[in-house]
Amino acid sequence: MPDWRGLVRQRLTGIQLKEHEAAEVIEELADHLEDAYRSFLRKGLLEEECVQEVLREVSSWRDLRAEIESSRKREPAMNKRVSQFWFPAFLTLFLSQVALMLIQEFGPRDYLSPAASHPRMLPQNAVFAAWLVTLPLIGALGAYLSGRAGGHAKSIFAAVTFPVLPFLALVLIGLPLALIFDDHVARGFSIPLFFVAFSAWVVFPAMALVAGGWHLFHLRPWSGRSQVSGI
Amino acid sequence: MIASGIKRGTAELAVLSVLESGPLHGYEIARHIEQQTKGSLRFTLAALYPMLYRLEKLKLVQGSWESSPNGRRRRCYRLTATGKKKLVPLRKEWSQLFVALRQLAGGSNA
């Protein structure tokens, strides 16, 4: 009986797999060759003929080695997480902040009030509304990038809504702390004001971001990405 | 014999289909396919294992080392729940394609 393990090990020398993985592949392929060899023997072929027949199973060991490497290669989980979540999340956060800064810089300007008691007023609502309009676009971009990297619904949603997380943290953690430690904040605090701030900086921006992403979800459904193969 | 291009595309369907009846090791998969297709589809080692590893990566099949009654350790493949789910639309797609090709071939012959 030929040494099939030795033959496979020699032909696959240098295969780029972890040691235990390479050993498993060698054992499995050698088993296959051994089975084929026994099958030819049972058919009545001479040993030499059987070996020749079995060797026809692989026309190019170099190609086989490359194909096995590529088919067993696993993308590091971190890379996937980065491309599906962290990169689109930080990009949407960055773009949303840049948009807010640009709108504050170049958007609606301060104006002189005709009333003498109010010399200057900043149209905050106009700035906020203009910023809100840009968010669906940013959300769409985040959803597209996450979806293109193979992200599923959860990671797409998390990446798209990431820009509101700092505001959410501010409202849920920063504000209660300020209420405890800062008398000035505590005096000015009211429940309706809290809901206005929460809606303005968390709920509405999140809705705007998701609205942009949602539109794209329908264009590029994230399910069924792992197609088997066509012709 | 079926042209090699079509074979490549149907290979995964063939593997998933034979595994539907139960777990098999690589050599058995190749033999089952050959027998069930009366030799029209034949898998060499070089064609079979890269595909099995790919299907495993896609979680459509799962491979595990098992000991046979004679004490020989073999790597057996079984269809996963995802693989079973995938098989239904895959069969439908290929069946539609073959119907369309048959119609096309019939039309051109007429």
C-alpha cells in the first residue's frame, strides 16, 4: 500500500494553514486517495495501475493547495467587525459632527432683532432643522457601507444610529450627574425640558439617520448574501 | 456528459443533495454523486474538497471527525439547518434554469 499521507504531505508542503488544520487536511485527502486506491484494487486493476488512476484525482497540486488555502481562510473576526460596524459607525459620527459644525459656521446666521430688548438672536431651530436634513444622507451612507461589508440588520442599525450615542450618554448619564453636582443645572431643570432635549438630540436624529438607512435597506437587502454559486 | 461549466454550478447543489440523506465522508460523497447521476457528474478530489471547505465556511455543511466501527477516523460532513434551508430555493433555481435551457434548446432545434 503506497504511503498516501506522505505523498499528500509532500505535495502540499508549504500550505498556508495553521499546523493542526494542515494536518487535518492531509489526513482527509490521504483517506480519500486510499479509498480510491482500494476501490480500483477491488475492480481488479494492478497495483501500479491503481496508483496511476488515483494520481489522476489531482491534476495540479499547486492549484489544489491554493484553492484549499482560499476556501479555508477565515477572515479575522476583528476585520469583519471593523468593516461592518466600527468603520461605518465612526464615519457617520464624524460626518454628522462635521455637518453640524459646517451648518453652524456657514448656515443660518445671527440676526439683529428689531426689538431693542433682544439685540441679537441665534436661530437655533433653523440650525437644528438644517442639520436634521443632512442626517438621512449620512445614515444612508453608513447603512450602505455596513451592508456592503456583509453587515446584518443589527450591525447596520447600530452603525447608523451610532452618532446619537454621545448625545444619549449625555442625556442619560451627564444630565443626572449635573443635576446632583451642579445647583445651577438643578434649578433650571424641568421634566418637559428634559423631554425636549432628549427628543431633539436623540430621538429625532436617530429617526433621521434610520430613515436614510432604511431606504437603502430596501434597495440592498442584507439577507441571502451568502450565495452558493451560479454557473 | 454535461459541460464542465454547468457542472461547476451544479456541484454545490449535488453535494448538498446527497448530504440530505445523512452524513457522509468525502469519498462517499463523490461516489454517491457519481452513482446517483449514473456517472454524469464525477468529482475528483481536487474539485470536491475545496468546495466542501467553502460550504463549511458558509455554514451550509458541518464537518466533524468520527470513528467508524473498524476504528478508522474519518471526517464526516452533514447538512446544517442553514444548508437544508438553502437547498430548497437552490433546487428551485436550478430546476427553473434547466426548464428554461430545455425550452431554449427545443426552440433552436425546431
